Amino acid sequence: MKGFFWSRMLLAASLCWGTGAGLALAAPPEAGPEDAVVQGSAKAITVNGDAIFNHVSRLAVSSRVAGTQNEYNAVQYIKGEFEKYGYTVTLQPFSFPKFSAPSSIQLTIEGTHGLASEKLAPQALQNTQGGDVSGEIADAKKGTLQDLKGLELKGKIALIEAGQIDINEKIANVADQGAVAAILYDPSSDAPVSDTQFSTLSLPTVSLSGKDAQALKQKLAANGSPRARLSVQGVVTMAATSYNVVATLRPNTSTTTNDLVTVGAHHDSVAAGPGANDDASGVGVVLEVARAVAGTQRDSEVRFLTFGAEEYGLYGSQAYANSLSSADIGRFIGHFQLDMVGSKNSGTLVMFTVNGQKNVVTDLGATFASRLSGVIPYGRFGRSDHVPFYQRGVATALYSHSPAEPEYHTRHDTIDKISKEKLLNVATIVGNSVSEILSPTTPSFKRYKDFFTPVSYPFDPNPPV
């Protein structure tokens, strides 16, 4: 699910741009200029909406599933663009587990009270575990922690309705309660849940059509807890290789800080579609901000990153975060993560932190946005590539639009759904934030609260997906 600028203390009075209390939350307009410049105390950078859109178009010609040739082609394109801008670029290979599709799936509801056994037609979810399990079926509703409160799931097969929280979280929740398998369904669909790729699931997990699931729920109501046997066979775990792209730009001024700031997005997509918004949009913004920042004066180091295998479980960002030395961690000002930042059909821009707390990344984003398109809120959400940075103690936030677009993780996530204005808005906010951290007119941002008063910005309790 899974977004400035200042001078020295003597300029602090001119930098306090107000509390933002009177500014409404606003999405950028669908019609606007192709270029935008927002003046901060540092030299503002200019970003180009056409350039971002062209990057997204280039990347979204096909799916970019981690470990495939299409993903590697995208990696080479990204690497080449960074090199054009003068960056030192390295590829960081890493291995991650990839699952083959099951060779056979069987779901049998055992007969009760003289009724015959019944075989249903499930569909396995990608990245499901294999196994042969049996147990009583339990209605886990939507699989939230509130839904599971007081529900006994140990040794049972959880029947879970789609919606409200991420499916991976649903599966993790029922697994934590002792379930041995999960059956997912969408009550509004005549078909099993499909066109979606999930991170590595912790249980044998299949989906049913809404009709079959509703019939099963009726049996639950009439006959207590019928038993079922679920067999998912032929799942093979393979080691696959993906890549992170790391582009580094060092200070170019005589007086330097030891500060480090990073900006990232994931370049892989689900198998179902070309991933124009998820997350070619984020990569396009990263590339354009990198181009703009390359022409600035800098007293700090910046790294632009694109990660592989996010869709399989944050494997790329985890590999990168784990590779950082303790010295590098100590240098960090913050990490800006961009994921799903360009759909016409998504909601408004929000900055999500893992713990739901403000930090330097959100303070900068909200303040800069207040001068561009209105104050943006912050929220609490994990399950994107900002998580491994948070786990290493780095201030970080995920910039994304909430709620997510209806095309999320489907074949319909295509370039015609992309808003150039939304891309431009995010790039301007993040780009000028990063530029301000790098500017030689500011002291080390480790002490940013000594010379910067952020606007007031609200908490948004709604997750993006």
C-alpha cells in the first residue's frame, strides 16, 4: 500500500509556512501544467510530467514478474536511464523462493447426517503452500483480528471472505490462530478469486466462487461444522534470482555532511497484468526525480533504488536493507518509498508509516504539499518496501493513493489508467523534499527540528488496500 525545504536558523521565521489548518485535503486536478516548480528556500527542482509518463509507458508494455526475462529487461532499462543522468549504478542480485502451480487440487466436503460427500471446484492461489489436510470448516468472516476474536481455529480450515484487509494479512491471521488451511471467496463474484499474485502464503490456500462459498456457509449454519479435506499437490519451491538497482550520487560541494537519503520503488509486477500503476508509476517518478536532482548542488549523498520481488514478499528491499552497514544506517536521514502513485481511479495521496507516527519524511512531504495541492495526511500501513527500512531504524514513509484503484493487481492496470498530473504532483513533492535535504544552504537534517516547523497535517485511519 506499500511521499519540503529550508535554510538555516536565521531563515526559520520565513520558513514557517503556517499550520495548514485552513487547507482542505485535495487531490491534484486532472488538468494541469506539464511542468511544475515549487519554490522553497533551497533551489527548487523542475520535474516533467511527460518524462515520467514515458517511463511508465516503457515499463508497462508487459508484466514484469520477478525472476523472469521481462523483469530483467526492465532492470536494464532502469540502469541505463540512471547512467544517462551521471549516477554510479550497481545491480544487486538476490535469491527468493518461487512456487510452481499445483499439479492437482481437491476439496471434498464430508457428508453428515446421511448426506453424501461433495466435491467442489477450488482454484489455488499463487504462492500457496502444498499439503493434504483435513479439519472442520470455520467461518472466519473477513479474517480481521476482530473477526477472529474468540473463534477457535486450531486444526480447522478457515473460510474467509475477501475485503477490508489485505489477503496476505487474512491468511497470516488465521495461521496465527492455528488454522491448517484457508478457503477464500468473494461473495460478489461468480468465479474463484483470480488475476492476483500474492506474497508467499503460510498455508495451503484455495479460492471458491461466491456461489459455492455461500452454499458452504449454509451447510455451516445447518449442520454445525462440517469437515473437509483439502489436497494441494505438486507445489514445488524453486530458488529464483531477482535484482535491485542502486544508483548513487555523492556530494559535489566543498563542505559536506555525512547524511544519506534514499528514494525507492519496486520494478516487478504481478503476473496478471503490466503493472502500470503498481509499480511502474513509482519507478517513473524515481527516475525523473533522479534526473532533476542530478543537476543540483549537494552536500549529502543520495541513492535512488528500485527493488525486485516486492510482489513475492518484499524480498528485494529486505535484501538491500540487510546489506546496509551499521555506519550507513547511522548516516540516514530518511527513505521515501513510492508505490502506486499514478492511477486516475485511485484516491488521494497519503504518507504511510509502519508505526503510524510522523517523522522527517512525512513532515517534509506534508509541508511541501501544502504549497502545491493542499496538505496531505499520514496513516499507518506496512506491506510495502518501506518496512525493511523501518526495521533497521530508518525514518521512512510510503507515498501512495488511498483508496487503491479497482484495477489493483489485475490485467486492467494499464497505461490508459495513468494520470500524468498525479505523477507530477508526487514527483514535485518528493523531489523538492529530497533536494532540500541535499541542499548546501541547509545544515544536517539530523537536526531538522531546530530550523524547520512543519505544517499541521492529519492522521488518515484508512489503509490504501
